[in-house]
Amino acid sequence: MRSRTLDSGLEWNNSHLLKGEAAESVAQLKDQVDGVIMTQGSSDLIRTLQEHDLVDEYRLLINPVILGTGKRLFAEGAAPVAWTLTESGATGAGVQYCVYERAGKPQYGSFLLDEQE
């Protein structure tokens, strides 16, 4: 993790706080760590890593939002509703899209649909 404001250690397991130049710090970390390094959040950091050829893979999480409000459509605390992915793809500009259809009604505390029981 790289932070401009955090000075002390992190509370997350297997986390490293990077200081100084991001590209140099991440390059050193890649040499030291045998495994996956995951970066979350900062578009500035991702651009920097990309410019220095330090990105091997992108795993993008798409959170649908209601346009205009910026609120997540499936936010925490929302009533559970089961959906199934029926179509997905990308536009010519690289924008990802997903089409979901209603698929039963899950029970609270369960990820199972009616037809899976």
C-alpha cells in the first residue's frame, strides 16, 4: 500500500506501506515477494505503475451505480435479491457492460437461490 498520509504500520495482514517513489518501491517489492501484489484504489498509482511496466494483470470489480447519484446499486444493507448474469462484454472503447436478470429470491443469510435448494 502506498500512502501520502499514513505514517505507521497497517492493520491488514500481509500489507506493506511503501514510501518514496512509487515505481521504485513497487519494483523492489516485486523482487522481494514471491506471489501476488495487489494494489487498490488510486488511479494515480496505477498510471505510474503502468508507465514503468509494473502491471502484469488487471482484476477490475464493477460496482453498478445509479447514474446521477453515485450511489452503489447493490450497497451493503440492501435487501438481498438474486440476479443471474445473462450477458457481458465490452464496447469498442473498453467499457465493460453486464446484463443481469432476476433469478429467484434468496433467503437472508444465504447465497442459494430457490431452485438450488
